[in-house]
Amino acid sequence: MGERQKMSRKLKSQSTPFLVAAAVWLAVGTGLCALSKAAPTAAAVTWFGFFWGLSILDLGIIWGLVFSIGSWEGARDRARLGLRIGILVLLKLIVLMIFGLILFLKHGIPQPSLLLGLGTLIVIPLLGGLAWSFQPSPPEPDDR
């Protein structure tokens, strides 16, 4: 098995708990927004979905940055990796500006949607990290 396949399998197994946590939080948040009486159901669920998606994009960018910075030491092509890190930092700043602009303008966003949508930034790493910490580590293959 090639190095690239090993790395891909390892990344997939490590990201699965976070993807499951994101799906569970999407279902829970949508249900809670639909049950809230603070705003019309369609508006509350739409705003929650928007904030959830933007938060998932933000967490994905953070994950990419951590992975890229972590692989800096053994990288063969540091110029390409440096460019990737620079682009990810730029994307992170753009996402933060979108968050700030929306919160500054506050287009009548229902409070449950705002709370649950921005709570995604806390809940997904917390629940995903908790589930990830209980995963058994795969045995290392013998390279004989």
C-alpha cells in the first residue's frame, strides 16, 4: 500500500467522528429551530442552515490549516505547501468577515437560529473530539 493511500485512510478514519457529529448537530439544530416559537419556522431553519454551513466551512478551513502546518516538517515541496497555507488563511479571513458582516447588519435573524448556528463552532469540535478520543487506534502494519 502506498504512502498516499495510508495517509488517506488515516485522515478518513480521523475525520469520521467529526462528520457524524456535524450530521447529528444539523438534525438536532433543525429540529430545535423548527420547534421554536421565536420566528416563522422556515426563516429559523433557513438561518440555522446558513450559519451551520458557514461554520462547517470555517471548521474545514481550520482542519486544512492544521493538517498543512503539521505536514510542513516532512514536506518535499514547501513552496506549494506555503501557498496552500496562505490561501487557507485568506479563506479563513473571508469567512470571518462574512460572519462579522452578517452579525453587524443583523437582518432580523431569529435568536435560536443564531445561537444554534454559531454553536456549531463549539459543538462539532467538542462532540467529534469526544467520539474521536474513544476510537481505538489501528495497529501499525509490519513493514518487513
